[in-house]
Amino acid sequence: MTASRRELPYAWPVVKAAMQQTLPRLLDRFGFGQSRPDFQGRIWPVNPWRDDRRPGSFNIAVRDVPGLDAGGWHDFATKDGGDIFDLVARCERHADKMSTYWWCLEWLGWGKGDVRTKAQADQDRAREEANRKAAEARNGEQASARRQKLLKYWLGLEPIAGTLAETYLRQARGIDLSRLPKIPGALRFDPACDHLDDETGEVTTWPAMVSHMTRRSSLAGLHLTWLAPDGGGKAPVTPAKKMRGQISGAAIRLTQGPSLMSPSEAAERKRFDPLLIGEGIETTLTCAVARPDYRAWAAGSLSLMGLLEWPPCASAVILLKDNDWKPEALKAFERVEQHWRSQAAGRPLKVVGAAVGNDFNDWVRG
């Protein structure tokens, strides 16, 4: 008689991920809790499994680091090492792998549960996959409905020409839109746009510049900038800008360069022009009026600059760098630049920053 193969109640990767979430408590239990991690995220205690008198050769990763997952360890003296399961096994002196597995379930408070037959496990996986697909379909329908709602709202707005939004750009931000072949069609105006204060819950109504955020050729979301009643600046609300929709990989396509073609049309006709990419609408527009022979896109934020793809219509990309000298901002821009360099494939990529102020718009107005 052939025995049927039994499956564990939880897959090893699932248990591993859960154990890594408990790592600080786990290190306390094993006597490593007093060690402080270095800048890379490793602690360097003495190795309790050998005659180790001084720290410096044995380390444990308290978070994912190059070469080690969280909970992984390495001993440079013995060339020994392992993952979080091996750490548990060594500390608890387990003789076999399954002893470590059951110990981890008990540590997590999951219990051993019922060990299933392969047929039962396959049935459970099929049910979970069906539920996942159904959830994806529902989420897709909901996302589509939200996009349709945003698009309907967008189409009901007026272009910015002659509105407070144009006043804001021309007078408050000093942007000479007459230097462009046409006023950006991605910008529209809402004379009465509700603003929700996330901290107080207060809702107020202000005029707003509403910007179309495009991914590929479709609306992905909207960027809203609330304005003062006279267009002389932003509205006195916090925050004065918000984005709505699924905006990852989307940009506000402000200008089309001298070809006046869409990116797909330009690529199809083999018309390639340089592309300016900045964070904010105002600084990107400032550079666009200085170089109307370039395309100009605003990402909406620094992080979103690092999620855009190099469009086929771009012969070169110029990244507009804000003068933010905070360490976290500098590191974030390094990641953005690396993202674009990985896509360049020999095409020119340049980084430019303003000589004065926080960005190019500050420079021009100053």
C-alpha cells in the first residue's frame, strides 16, 4: 500500500516571513537583544556556539542586507552561516529541520493545525486562487469605475485660458505661457473644488488647477492645486496639492515639443525630441517656456519621477533636480537618477538644477 504524501499547514516561506516580523523579540529570547545594529543593519555579538571571546567575526542581519535576509547570520571565522531557521535551530539545539518548523509555529502562536493530504492541499490552493482572481476582478472593476468618475469630472472642466489658473501661472509664478506653441491641454480649471483637511476633517471650497496625469495614453489620475480666490498664490490649506487615482507610472504631459504630436504618434513617425522631467508643474513649466523645442512632463513628486518609463519618442532625458539638501531627499534623487540611467541604453541623460532657490521657478522669479 502506497502512503499518500502529506502537506504542512503553512508553507516554509510563509513561516519564514512571519518569523522575520518577530525578529527583535526572537533576538531577545536568544540573548542577542543588547547588541545594537551597525549602519548596514547587522549586529555583531560573540558567537555563543563556539569559544568566541571578542565580537567582530560573527554577525546577524536584523533587516535584509546584501547577502543576508533578516535573521540570517554569518561567521567569518568558521565560514559558517544560515538563515533565520538555522538561527533558531542552533539556539534551540534542534536535531532536525522539522523540529525547527514546529517550534516556529508554536512561537508564532499558530499551532500545528491539521496536516493535509496532497489532494486537500491542491483543493485549498485552487479555492484560494479562485478567490484571488475574483478579488482582482472586483478591484479592477472598482478601479475602472473610479477612473471613469475622474474622467467625467475632468471633461466637465474648462481649459485654463482666461481663468484664475492662468493668472496663477502667469502672475504668481512668472511663467510666460505665450512662449509655448499652445497653452497646455493637460491643465484645466475648477472654480469651486472641495478640499478636505486630512487632520481636522474640515471641508472648504476653493478654485483649483486640475491636471491630467497620463499613463500610456489613458487617464491614470488627477493632480489638484488649490488656489487663492484672486489667483495670487496657492490657497491657505494643508496640503495645497493632492493627487487622486492610480498614479504610479503616470505624468502630467505639459508640452509636446515642436512636433505637437502625442508620444505614440511621434514614435511611429520617428520624430524624436529631448524630454524634460521635473517634480512640480511650476518648475517644469518654467523650463518648458525656456526650451519650447523640448517636451516637458511633470511627475508630481520625486518618488513618482522614479516610476516613469523612458518614452520611445524621447531622444534624450533631462532630469530637473530640486535643491533639497536633506539626506533622505538626496538619496531619493540618487535612486531616481539610477532608474533613468538603467533605461538610457546609450541615449543622453542629464541632470540639471537651479542656481538659486529651491527650483527653477524660484530661480526665474528671484
